[in-house]
Amino acid sequence: MTHSHRIEITHMETLEKRPHNAYNVPMLKRRPSNPPNAEKFWSLADKSKPPCWQWTGPSSPLGYGYFGRYGVAHRVAYEIAVGPIPDGLEIDHLCRNRGCVNPEHLDAVTHRQNILRGETLASINAAKTHCWRGHPFDEGNTRVSAIGYRTCRACNQINVGKWADRNRDKVRAACLERVRRLAARRASAAKGLPAPEWAAKRCEPWGKPKAAYRSREERRAMWAARVAKKTDPA
């Protein structure tokens, strides 16, 4: 083992101990104020196999190259060839090659555009025009949640119908019990009498734990008692 090889191993061990960013590239405390050396940078780019210019310098396990204290290689290539990266934008590889530093293959886009252009699960789902049952994701059949998730209205109706078929008897019994207790309370109120004990209680729907139907005051008291028990030094 040569001396230079021992130095290289020590350097990589030092890099592994540093915090890493989203590119799995070691993060440095401060970037140099002077611009990067363009001649030295392009000397580390292999232009022999166009159209991509493959980075031959240090790279992260994810395939992103980095250029010393200047950070990720493809961002440095964009800054050298095009100019500063606008605030809020990211550099996307149009060639889908993470080690490419060809400025013609780099594009400054938003994070959403970068995700949707890639081969991620979000981009695959965003490109779908129909649900798995074949219903179209059009304006009338698509429900969009507050965080941007798409759901199929037709599939939702099918799922609700299946749930109702499985639990029809239980739901019917719970509804009849509510009506029976309400009628007893109204009859007692019309006669000026207190409602029977069984009718005065809240009718608990089936399938849910009893604790879920405690009043807000009861839940707050239980929570306060639990906190006091944890904080009690005794």
C-alpha cells in the first residue's frame, strides 16, 4: 500500500464523518468566496463519450459528483457555464445521468418540476390519467385533497357501497336504537317526566371504543390526571 493510498483512505474516512446533504455529498462549513477554477474543473470532466460529460472526480454513493469545497459538481458546472442559480431553483439533469456535468443537459427548475421529471413514485402517479379500475382522472371524477393527493370519486362510491353491504345489519340496528331512545326522551319530556335511564344515555355507535365518546371535559380531566401522574416526583 502506497503512502498516497493511505492518505486517500484517511481523507474518505474524514468525509464519511461529516454531515451530508440531499445529494449524499459531504457538507462543508463555508464555501470559498472566490469563484471556482474553471480550467481545473473541466479537466475532471470526461468529454470522450458524448453527449454526456461524465464527472471523473470524487462522487457520492448516489452518483453525484462534488468539486472540493464548492459543492455538487453539476451545480458548479451550471454556475461556470451559465451563471448563478436563481433562488428557489434546483439543477435538473435532462439526461437523467447524475454524474453528467454538460451544461446543455442542466436546467434550473423548481423542486416540484425536478421531482415530476424524475423516475420517482410521485412522478409515476402524477402521469397517470386513469385509476387502477379504469376511471378517468378528469375534473368531474377527481377529488384533490389539501396536500395534493388525487382520489377517484367513482372508486370511493364503490368502496362505500361495499362497506355498507358488509355492515348493513349493524348500521340498521344502531340507527333503530338511536330512534328508540330519542322517542323515549321526547315522550318523557311531553309528560314532564325525566327520561328513563336507558334512554338518557348516549347511544354509542357500534364498532368504536367507549373512550372515544367521552365528553371533552372528561377527556381533558383524564389527560390532566395522566400528566400530573407523570410529573409527580413521588
